[in-house]
Amino acid sequence: MRKLLREIESLKASPVGDSIRERMGEFESCGREDCCTLFKELCFCILTANFTAERSIRIQEAVGDGFINLSEKKLAKKLRELGHRFPNARAGYIVSARKHKKPLEKALKSFKDETDLRDWLAENVKGLGYKEASHFLRNVGFKNVAIIDFHIVDLLVKHELIDRPNTMTKRRYLEVEEVLKRIAEEAGVTLAELDLYLWYMETGRILK
């Protein structure tokens, strides 16, 4: 772990650290937006399942309010035209999630524990697993849940901090999250910030 911590400390003191702190401010600002903006961020996270964040960002920008007002058929057509891997399934999930657009804003304020809020999202919003629910929470300003995708797993395996999981069950997800919590505590950052540092270390990019 010490080598990883040294790399994080170096990044914290570099322009990368400045960019990550700026991005964290953007996430907090997003969390103060109206229910439509929050819903479109939820849709972005639905799109990222088994797909790239970078391409999902481009699709989110192109679709815009279409996440709210397009029919399922038209939304699927739009996603297909924009190159999403699973246009029909994701359109179905997004249209199904519309019933949560207004309750979503209330839910974000009513849960005292972020892990309980993540459970609520994963259980109630079709198309969100633990990773996607954590991703959404981070992108709207929450800081204490981990986004565990293959980039993060690869990095932890490379540093011999975990064995590569065959499947990412809920139990395994929480076990890996505990490892990330220890790293975050040692590094003096939140889980949300840690994700951005680790993502940068693996990809050279700071996305969302």
C-alpha cells in the first residue's frame, strides 16, 4: 500500500490534485441543482453500466432533456444512433426511472447514511447496481461510497491489495470497498476523491 500512497501524495501536490479538488466542487454544485438535472445525472450513470464513462458523457450531452421527454422507442433510437452498446435496455431503464425523478431529490436529503441511500437506489432504480448507484452519489456531491469498476480492481490487484474477483457480488463489493476506505484514510482523502486519483493513475484522465 505504501507505494500507492506515495503516488497519491505526489498527485495531491500536483496540478492533478488541483483539478480533482475543482471537480469535487463541481459534483457538490450538481447536487444542489433541480430534480431534472439530478435525473439526467442518474441517466448518465445508468448509461455507464458495461459501457465507457467517456462515451456516456458525450451521449448525455447530446440527449439532454430527451432523457425526460422522449418516448422509450425514440430514446432507444437516439442511443443507438449515438453508439450506445445497449440502446434498448438502457432506454427501458431510463423510462422506468422517470417515476423517481421527483422522489429522487427528496431521497437525497432524507437518508442520514450514504450506504442506506445507495441501497435504496440499487433496490428501486432499475439499471443501477452498487457501482452505478455509488457513481451517481459521487457525481451529486456525496463522498463516502466507492465506485468499484475494472480500472479500480486492476489497480488494487497490481498493488497486491486484493485478489481479482471472479464476479462482483454485493459481498465482494463491500469487501473491496473496505480496502479502499483504508487507503482513503491513510491518504487523507474521501472515497470520492480517492476514486478520481486512482482513475487518473490508471487512465491519465479525470472524468466524472
